[in-house]
Amino acid sequence: MANSLTLDIHYSEGMYFSIFEMEAGDIEEILDIETQSFSSPWTKAMFRQELDLEWSKVFLVKKSVGRLKEIVGYICFWLIIDEVHILNLATHPDCRRNGIATSLINSCLKSSILAGAKDITLEVRKSNLPAISLYRQFGFEVKGIRARYYSDNREDAIIMWLDLNRYRKRLFP
Ligand SMILES: CC(C)(COP(=O)(O)OP(=O)(O)OC[C@H]1O[C@@H](n2cnc3c(N)ncnc32)[C@H](O)[C@@H]1OP(=O)(O)O)[C@@H](O)C(=O)NCCC(=O)NCCS
């Protein structure tokens, strides 16, 4: 997979949103979003471990206002052979509904296509309607249920799946 990737989006208020790969120094800031976003958040050690896994990628969005830079979202995914699995995705609560997760998924999908992936899958809590709606916008479909998958409340996971060829055709009709 590509080592560095930037995708700049300009917002009218003069803010820039750029996508980078996570480095060790980013983890503290990411943890702040993680703990505000999940009932069972990943730990520092879990994010640190992703840096050592050859098949793992963590992309993050940095918001720049003048010289001030702040991480406002991230996605973690694994590419194993030709299948991608999204493991984590979150946007800072103060920055939601600004297209940040959409940009992260687009970057993940494009990077996965370049790396030769064919399919992409993920699990999402049955009650997480915002995330399900987000994934549906990309053409993800429900493929099954993992009963009582989440240990904190025994909630079911919905398995969603996307044929990357379908996404590629949307990009290059
Ligand atoms: C789900 C999440 C990542 C979305 O991030 P975001 O940056 O706000 O998403 P976007 O702005 O790119 O939204 C894109 C689309 O997702 C859907 N969506 C996002 N938030 C939504 C909400 N609160 N209610 C309904 N739909 C929502 C909409 O279809 C939206 O498109 P629209 O704004 O044109 O209507 C964010 O709410 C979050 O971090 N949640 C907590 C962590 C989490 O649940 N992660 C996913 C785990 S599987």
C-alpha cells in the first residue's frame, strides 16, 4: 500500500482537512476521540500495535486552521490477501456531519483498490444507525449477523460487505 497519502478538502471558513497515515505521536490525540466515541474504546497499546502490523493501515484527518493542527477523525483497516476489513472508524464529536468519515472511507477504498483488494467488510452494532447509513452510502450491503458479538452489552453485530469492483465502477463509470 502507499506509504503517504494526502487528500485536502477546503471548507469555506478557511479550514483545511488533510489525510495522513498515523504515526506513534498521534496516538494520544486519537485516544481522546476514541474514548468519546465508544463504550469499549481501544487502548493506547492497541493503536500502538497497529503500527507494527504489516497488513494494517490507520489513516487520520487533521484539521488545519492557520498553524493549528488537530486530529478530528481516523480509520483503521487491515488488508489480508485481497480482502479488507475495517476495524475502527470515528470522528470527533464536535466535527461530525462534515464529511470527515466519508473522506476516510473514500481514502481507505481507493488505497485498497490500488493494493489489489477485491472485497471489503466490517461489523457494526445493530443500533448504530448513523454508521449503517454511512456505509450504505458507499454501497455496503448486509451479509449477516453475529449474534451477541459485543461483550459489553451482548449486542448483535451486523456484517456489511462491499464488492470493490462496484465502487471502482462508481469512480470510473
Ligand atoms: C459514524 C461516524 C463515524 C460518522 O462520522 P461523520 O464524520 O459524522 O460522517 P459524515 O459526515 O461523513 O456522514 C456521512 C453520512 O453518514 C450518515 N450519518 C452520519 N451521522 C449520522 C447521524 N448522526 N444520523 C444519521 N445519519 C448519519 C449520513 O448518511 C451522512 O450523510 P449526510 O450528512 O449527507 O446525511 C461518527 O458518527 C462517529 O464517530 N460515531 C461514533 C463511532 C462509531 O460509531 N464508529 C463506527 C463504528 S462501526
